[in-house]
Amino acid sequence: MNRTPADAPASDAWEELVTSALLGTDRRTPPGWAPGREAPAALLDAAAVETVRRRAGLRPARAAERLERAVDDPRRPLPPAAARRLAMLLADRPGSGPGGRRGAAPDLMELLPQWLALANARGFAPPPQALPALLDAARGRTDLRPAALAFAGPRALWLARLNPDWRFALRAAPGGGASLPGPGEPERIRELWEEGLFAERVALLSAIRAQDPPAARELLSTTWATERAEDRLMFLDSLRTGLDASDEPFLERALADRSRNVRATAAELLSALPASALAARMADRAGSCVAVDRTRSVPAIVVEAPHQCDAGMERDGVVPKPPAGRGERSWWLGQLVEAAPLGTWSRRLGGRTPEEIVALPVADDWRPELHAAWCRAAVRQRDPDWSRALLGAPSVPEAGGPGAVSLAERAKLLATLGAAERADWVARFIATHGLSEAFQLLGVCAVPWSGPLGRAVVDALNIARDAGSYPWSFSGVMGLAERCLDPAEAGRLEGLTAVPDEPEDASPGAGGYWAEAFQRLTTTLRLRATMSAELTVPAGPAS
């Protein structure tokens, strides 16, 4: 045997052995051995010796503290069928068929958000064994995190402290997963507010604001002067919750802040208080720019935009420099009108209603700027009367409405209306214009869609299918229907799952694609109904 005495193991002996194993003993022999037929066996012998040495060479250490037990989750456990469904949803991986074709099978990953929403609404707790997969799913999909972490509960935070891959759960939890002091713990509140991390302080302020808005404002006042500008901005944003007239003095002082962003946010909050002094100042400025000219044969709105942006306007949140491509005067006018209380205009324009005001002609091409500012004001002030006036009838084309001149504006205005009114308006829009322009509008409708809205969507899809349209042009709406259509509509779709006769000018193979899409929609709706039933337990005490 060509064996030579081995030297004492060096600190990097294990790395040398691993390298020899990776490269092969023909290219690199084990340390302390000559090349030859014995080298492979020598490598294994040396690895065994080094393994024993490494294990025996560990120095005793102090015993680590035993982990604290995870807190109990007080919610009731999932029914067995729902627990099995959750495991199936978490095990699914997104994919598609050949050529990107989705096939007729439901997309389980897209059903997971709905399942989580149902489970949260019904107060269930997850099985402990499902938490790792649930946290992995939330890690990969930020849109899933709020619902997933709410369902995962306190045990998920316990796990997140043990695995760096799940630390996002601690960042998303109020106070980084730590328990926040309650209203009866003033010393703990003061200590956390003065010494806590920024995320903990934001969580504390938001929690107090939700329960006692004046107390949160007073807490913020104690350190406001010494906070960094970016922190002041985040803290100020928390005042949106529970905003009322008692916040006005604090916000008025914030109008003199060193930071332009802080001043702008304070001005925006004050403009949402119609009785505030800032709202009155903006009403005076905007009112002096807009009037009705009664000397014309038909009354019309005339506009005299501001000629300068003075210091008072800047202090009240008007940004003096316009973006590229905008004129200064129209930029200033838009900001004044947007911040003025909408009640200003009925008094200023002869007692007219919002519908009558929006219907008035506007001289000198000021209509787009004026109406766009009124749209922003209606959204900011959540004024349904002005929103209805600016939306107009659903039958009016997108660019021909009385106020809103884009689908994006119409979607924002719709969001200020009640759920039933929203759904009815969009259903009538689809009945008139079809689905090609309706995707943004459907996104603001409550889920599940109302009966009239669901029927309008299905009817429009059926019309598109009969016309031989490209089915993939409607894939976005079809995906929304899978998530938002009432499962009770599944029965109405049965007749659409067969391959239709294709018109001569239809896209090749379109009928097969349409049948597949309707089959997937029907299957998904039935699966959603089953999921809902599985998340129902008989009445009785929680186990």
C-alpha cells in the first residue's frame, strides 16, 4: 500500500475532503495520501475519521433556554372538510396547459384568497400543520398576505420568529408582532412611543387612533416638533382614521411645517373637512375664479384662472410648479377647485343642483379642467350627489359623459356610491356598451356580484361568443367572473359549456376555447359553493 502518514487534521481538512470528493481522486487525492488505486477508499476513511473528530471536538455549551410555548388561538378549529380543502389549495401550483391554454380546470391558487376571506369572516383558526405552507404562500404573494396572516393568527408570528424566510409576517404585524399596550397602560404607551422602533410607533398610533382619535392626536403632539420629516408624514397620515373638526387646530399648525409633503398632506386632510377654515379659504379662491355669465343667450360658466400662486395659496397646499406639459394657471385652478367644498358651487352658481351645474356649457375650453377638478373633489369628499352628476347615465359613451371623461374617473366616482347602486350602474353600462370597456368598472363592484350585474356579464359574454369574437380578448373579465360571480349563477351557464356552431368569420377554433372557458367558469362556481358549505358548522357552542 502506498500509504504515507497523515498530518494532524488542519482546520480546513473537511473542506479539502469535500473538494477531493467533488473533483474525483484522480484529479485531487485526499490530504496525506499518495495517488493510486487506494485513493477512493482512503478518501472515505479520512472522511469517517474527520467526522468523528468534528463531533468529538465540540465543546460543551450552556443549555439554551427552552422556547416559550406558542400562545393559544381562541378561534374555533376548521371543520375537517375545510381543512382538507385548505391543504389542497396550498398544494396547488399555478400553471397552464399546452401553448398557455388554461383548460377547463379551476385555478385553485386564485380561489385561495376567497377561501381565506370566508374563513376569516366565519372566525376559524387554521390547523397548526398547515401554517408552514400558509406562510410560504403568503411569502410568495404579497396580495395574499393580509388575509393569510389574519387567518394564520398568533401562532404564525411565533413561527416567524424562528424562520428568517417568514420574517415578513413580523413586519406586517402591528408592532412587529409584539403585543401593543392597551388604553389602561399609560406608562407602557409613553415608553413605546418615546423609545420604540418606527414600525412599533406607527402601529401604536394607528391602534390608539382607531379607538380614541383625540388621544392619538395628543400623543402625536408630544413629540411632533422633534420628529423627522418622513416620520411626521407617516404619522400625519394616520389621522385619516376618525378625522373630524377637532383635528383642525393641529392640522392648521402643520400647514406651516418645514416639509412640503407634510404641508400638502395637512392641506388635503383639512380640505376633507368642509367646515374648516382652509376649506373656506379655498372656497373663496375657487369661487372668485368661476361664475355664470347670464348675459349670454344660454347661461354658461366662465372661468378666470389665478394669475399667480401667492404665499397664502402655497401655505394652504397649492403646489406652485406644474408638471411638464401643464400650464400654470390651469394647474392652480384645478387645485383650488379640487380643495373647495362642493357645497360652494350651488351657492355660487345660482342655487343649481350638481346635475344642472355639470350640464352648463363652459366657455373658452375650460370644461375639461373644471370637470376633472370636480371629479377629484367628489372622490376626496365622498359626495354621492356630485358623483352621480359627473358619472351621467350609463348609456353615455366613455368620452361623452357630462363630467367624467375616462373610465378611470368613472371607476373612482362609482366607488363613492353604495354597493347596490354601483352594481346597477355597471350592469346598465355593460348592457349598452358590452364588456370591452367594463373591466375597470367591474373592479369596484362588491363581491359577489349582484344578480343583475352577474346576468349582464354572462349575457355579454354569450353575445361575444355568438359573434365569433376572440375568447382570449375577454380572459380578464372571465377571470373576474370566476372570482366574483354568485355561485348560484352556475345553473344558467350549463347551456354555454357546449362547443357552439362557429360563424364563417369567427376566429379559428374560437368555439372550443369559449366552451372550455365556460366549463371552467361553471366548475369554479360550483367549487366555490362547495367551499362555502365546508366552512359552515352546525349551530352550537364553539369547540
